Amino acid sequence: MTASTEARETAMLAAQAAADKLATDVSIVDVSDRLAITDAFVLAAAPNERQVQAIVDEVEERLRAHGVKPVRREGVAEARWVLLDFVDVVVHVQHTEERAYYALERLWKDCPTIPFVDRALPAAASPGGGTPSTDDVDPGSSDPLALVPDPTEDLTEDDLADEDVVESDPAQDVPAEDGPDEDATGPGSAGGDPGTTGR
């Protein structure tokens, strides 16, 4: 059994809200096979208590706008490890030190993760670089992650031809007064494969 579509969508909203407040190490763990009381954990970290609180406030506000309210809140006063229980999804916002010490990802390492990519990140800064592949899109969500368009799609054939031009070809850069190397096995080759010719 995997997390319900509703739980996945709620988890994605919470993760994006955390990322929008500059949370670090944002991830979603599908714990539905291990726990009967919830489907997913959203994990996020921040370097200080003030930012932990800001992330918590943003997550609550964003989910409340979608009609989802927490049934339980813990750790708000200390703001070192705040737990927001939305029934199907539990959000853990931890101070960076607590995140490293308790390592919830390691504790739940046998559980699958639900891919999350911050929509605010440019394509080059996303995990793995470039446009997310179909593996990065949550197949269980009715609102899949927005894929960043491939920048080469807007290029014309002339642009692509220009990109293919080689600035300098060492095999072609032989001065006119010097002939090709004595070892050369064919025109434009430098002792390599006899079938290789110059451009």
C-alpha cells in the first residue's frame, strides 16, 4: 500500500511551503506501509529557531488555504523540532542540529521517498541538474511537478548548427610549410585510426 493521492498532494504542498521559506533538506517519506496512523512524513530543516518558526507558520498557512488544518502541534515553544500533525501527513521541521542528530531519513530508510523538487529552483540547480525526468514526477499525484522546459526547444536549426561548429580542429591546424607528420596514416589523421579523416 502506498500513500493516498490526497496525502501525496498535501505532502507536496507542505514541502513546497517549507522550501519557499528557505528550508533545507526538504524530503517526503512514504510511511504508509509501516504506520497505520499516517501516510507520509515531510522533513525539513532550518539553521535557527526563528526560521524553524517561519517555516512552520508558512506550512500551516498554505495548508489552511487548501482546507487542511493540523489536529496537533508539538514543539512550537522551543522551535527546535516542531511537529505538525495533519492526520495523513506529519510535518517535521527541525533545527539543523536536531536533523543531523536524529536522522529521521536513516530511521525510515526502508520506506520509499516521494520525489520532491522545489519549483523555485532553476533547472541547473535541481537535483541531478537539468530538467527533471519522468522519474522525478510523482505518478500518484493529480498535480504532478511542473517540468522546467528544455532550453534547446526554442533554438532554431541555424542555432543548433552554430553550436555544432568546432572552434579548432588540431588535425586541420598543420602549418602550410610543415607537412603532415610522417606517422600519419591518412589525410587529416594524426597516427590514429586509418579510417579517420579530417573534417
